[in-house]
Amino acid sequence: MRAEPPPWAPGPAQAAALLEEAADLLVLHRDFAAAVERCEAGCDSLGPGPCPGPGPGRGPGHESFAEVKCSLCVVGIQALAEMNRWREVLSWVLQYYHVPEHLPPKVLELCILLYSKVREPQVMLEVGGSWLGCQANQGLPEFGSLLELYLAQVLLPLGRFGAAEELVRGCAALDSERRLQLLGTIGESRGHWARREDETRPGAEEQQDPATETLLGVLSQKLLTMLTLLRRALRSMSNHFYLLPYKKMLLATFLLYLVVVRLDPASPTSLPFIYKLVQLFRQAWAAVLSPIHRPPIRD
């Protein structure tokens, strides 16, 4: 018979027990789905809770609450990544912290590293900018390292050099020396980006040249085929004209001239003669339209 679940103590104690169980499932048993379930149960037992960061009235109870919730999210992120469900990580975390500004530094760092590893840094572009722009987070000791991580893993790989310079210049937590170093890093990255674009342009043109040559080759082949067919048609027509009965044609033309010009069609005496001329003209016309292989009509 299945044992009843132990009556967990409310709040952080229950969440801590679930955290320990989730860590064992992740590391020892490699049961990632069960580890995610324990993390979700632990976060649900904690509720929304206070937002992280320094502030008045934050005692040891708040620190314990925030640490347990952060640890549950870290284990859950690792379990989701092991199941190749990394696309769900950010939305999964935000359902417990609701807004990016309330994310713990460790969770934000892990998300930046994860999406940078899978080459999707744009996912963290808005989230990281919102977190770094929050005044409450700029007093945290991890703020400087997270700013540099955000620059190196999100802004610079995406080519957002203007936004990176604006962020560094507007950050009051950086001293002048460190600000100059970061601006120099941004300038170097901008130069590498420009050189890489210059190197890829000739390659693209070289890739277009074979395609253009192939197209021209196809067009030249079609043109050559058309010219060959035209030459054969002209040769066939010339051979056909050589086989025409020229004498019959001349005779038919002369008789037609006599009928139209010299004879009176209204005269009764000219009707039999006109009938014979029409028959001769039809025979001549049939000879003109005969096939090429048909021998010429001899006199």
C-alpha cells in the first residue's frame, strides 16, 4: 500500500525539503521530470513572497525565503535544460517572479548563459535590459558582473553596440576606469563585426558568380539549340522550293492573269475555259503543298 506523503511544515521548511528531494532526483537518479515537479511544488508552497533585493525590513526570514526559492528555480532550470526544454525556461521562471526586475541574480545569470549556449541570446535582450535598468538591482553586489555578462553574451553577439555604449555610460555602479575598459571592449567588438561583414560580402559575390555562369550557360545552350533548329528549317524550306514545279507555277500564274485581266467572266463562251483553268490552278497548288519527299511532277 502506498505510503501517505509526510505532512510538510508550511512555508520555507516544506520548500527546503522539496528542494533537497529535487536535487537528489536531478543529480543521483537523473529523473528530471520528477525534479521539475518537486521544484514547482516548492515554489507554489512559498507563494509570491517579497521581491529580492536590498530594502528595509528584510531580515533573516526574507533571506531564507529568497534563497530557497532561488535554489528551487536553479534546480528546475537545470532539469528543464537536461530534458531539452530550454525554450520553456524563461516563462517557467517568470511564473514565480512575475516580472524580470524581481529575478534573483543567480537565476538571471543562469538564464543568460543557457540562452547564449543555445545561440538564442535575443530571448534575454529585453529581460536583461529591464533587470539592469531597475534602480533596486543596481545596489546588488552582483550587478557589475551581470552587466558585463549581459554585454558579452547578449548585446555584443547581437550587434547592439549603441545600446551597449549607452548602458555602460549610464551605469552609476561602474567607476571611470572600468567604464573605459568596457567601452574599449565594445569598440573592438564593433571593429571585428565590421571586418567580418567585409569578409563575408566577397564570399557572397563569389557564390553568385557560379550561379550567374550557370544561368548564362543554360541561356547560351538554348540559343544554340534555337539557331540549329532555325538553320534546319531554312534548309528544309530551300530544299522544298527546289522541288517545286516551276513550269506549272508559271503556267498557272499566266492563265490566272488571262482569266482576271483578258477574259470576261460574264461571257457564256468563257465558262468552260475558266473551269479548266481553275482545275489546273488547284493541281498546281496541290503540287506546291506536297510533302518534301514527294517527287516533282514532270511535264
